[in-house]
Amino acid sequence: MKVICEGLDLSVAANTVLRGVSNKLINPILECIKIVAKNNTLLLSTTDLEIYMEKKINADVKIEGEVIIPAKLFCEYLRKISEGQVLIWQEGNKLKIKTGDSDCEFSCLNISEFPNIIKVTDSNTKIQIETKELKNIIGKSLCCVLQDDSRPVLKGVLFNIEKDILNTASLDGFRLCTIQTKIKNLTDNQTVKIIPARALDEISKILTDENTNNILEFNKNFIQVIANGVSIVSRLIEGEFINYKQIVPPNYETNVVVNKKNLEQALERASLLARVDRNNLVNFKIKDGIITIKSNNEKGLIEEKVACELKGKDLEIAFNVKYFSDALRNIADEFIKINFNSSITPCTITSVANGNFLFLILPVRVI
């Protein structure tokens, strides 16, 4: 292999696919990056056997070839070199790099040990969705995904595709997020898939132009997204998702409309004391068009009052402030609607202007 390319292009590409490298010390080969020089391009690939990432850049390929080298060291070195062209060539089991007055070499590993990079060429479902909508889905959904391994099926987001509507859901046992989004179903199949949260996070990072459309391709076991020259393929989560529709109450006895920013700021102040306790508890008292938010412990007391439009019964209820704040942080609308039934049943949060999403939060029982 012998290649000349722009150092900045190489650094950006390498550090992009670095996110596909395994963080678990299970196999040294999964800590490597594969570089293929062919047809005046460099193709950089990584995988941890759950996510497969590739990015291609232009290059002046003098001699074609392929190598695998330790990914983190390679990326750290590229971050520290000056801008300009980089000469890369292979001598035996060494990959050598020269740029300006800097020279470096890395030991190459056995290329035959690197796993094949998965590509979805047999998709049975293909949908088209705007970047803005996809990023909105990912941003809202990820805050409700389970973080531990106790229930693997909840470590992802449900994608239920029905004709031209994408229904997504994520929950962690304490909160739920559901979203309905208009899409273009290119294969007209009804499909139910669970996409790992980590894969969705990586997909969101490569979506930069909000004015574009993106194609999501699914087969039985994988999802593939290609954007901005980066290909991400992820293994899907196996199993049956919880019937989340049974969790959402059909009607409510207390309905509140409130300015989202005012409520969010009040919760931020109340959380200064609430987060001292392990349960992050804040109390809501809803009466006479006022939401009174209170947090108190041995260190002090904070009380906030937020005006609202109240319909239905007065109510007192307590929440983990983090769950409530996470929901509000992912809502861009000016006014929100909060629906309650009692102090021990879930509340739901939706937008007054946009009803295509819903957050549900379980309260904390106060004895």
C-alpha cells in the first residue's frame, strides 16, 4: 500500500469510525481500524460486532492494499499532526506515515482476523425520513431508554412501521416516550424492529444537514443508514417489546396547560435541593391555576410557583425531578399539556401545538 491524502480528511474519517471500536477488552482485533486503499479512495472500517462503521475519503492511491492497525493510537496521532498532505505506505508488517517533519510507524495485525463488515443488501423494509424528524425521534426517545442490562429489550427503541406512519416507543420502567412520524415507506411493509440506543445515538451524530432525506434499510437482523459518506450498520435487538399502549391512561381527571420554559426553570431551581437526596424528589401541588413546586430536606427548602391553566380536580403529586426535567428538555414547544388522574398513577406530557409525541412519567409515592 502507498497512498497520499489530505491529513485533515484522514483524521476526520478515522475519528468518525473510531466510535465503532469495541471498548471491551475481549479481542485485540476489535480495537483496530481497517484501511483499504483502492480506486483512488481510502475506506476506513471498524466494528465491535454489534455496530459496523465505514467512511470513505478521496486519495491518490499509488499502490493498492489493506492493513489493520490499533485504532485509538492511530486516531490520537492524526489529531496531533499539522494540516497538509500525508504519505502512507506499508513496509512488511509496519504502516508508515509521513507528514511535514513528522514520521511515524504502526505495527500491523493479521488482516485475515478482522471480521467482515456487514452490509444490508437484502433489505425487506426501506423507509425514507427527513433528517430533522429522525433527529427529533432519536433525541426524545433516548432519554427514556433503559441504561442497565436487566431487560435487554428495553435498551433500544421500538420502530413500528405501519404504511406511511412510524410509531416509536422507548421506556425504562419509570417513564415512556412515544412518537408518531410521517414517513415514506418505500417497500410498503409493516415492520416491527428494536434498534439499540447506542446505534441510534451514532446515527444522530452523522446527520448534519436537516434539509435532507435519509434511507433506513432493515433486514431480519440489521439496520443500515448511510449519511454524509458514513455507513452505519447495527445489529437489531431480539425479543418482544412491552405492550406500551396499555400503560397510557385513556382519560384524565386533571388537565394543566403551562408555559414550558417557566416550568423548566422552576424545576431547575427546585432540583438544587432535590438532587441532594437519592430519589431526586419534588412535590407538585396544583390548585387555583398555580403549580406549587417544593423540594425540602435537612439542608433547606425551595418553593416555586408557576401559573397554569387548570381544568379538573386539584392534585398533589411527587416526581423524580430528573425524569420530569429530561422530558421538558426534549420539548421545543412554548406550551405543554400535563394530564393527571391521581397521586399514584402516571402523568403524561404532550405539546399543545403538536400532538404527535407523548412522555409518560410514574410518580413517586410519598408516605
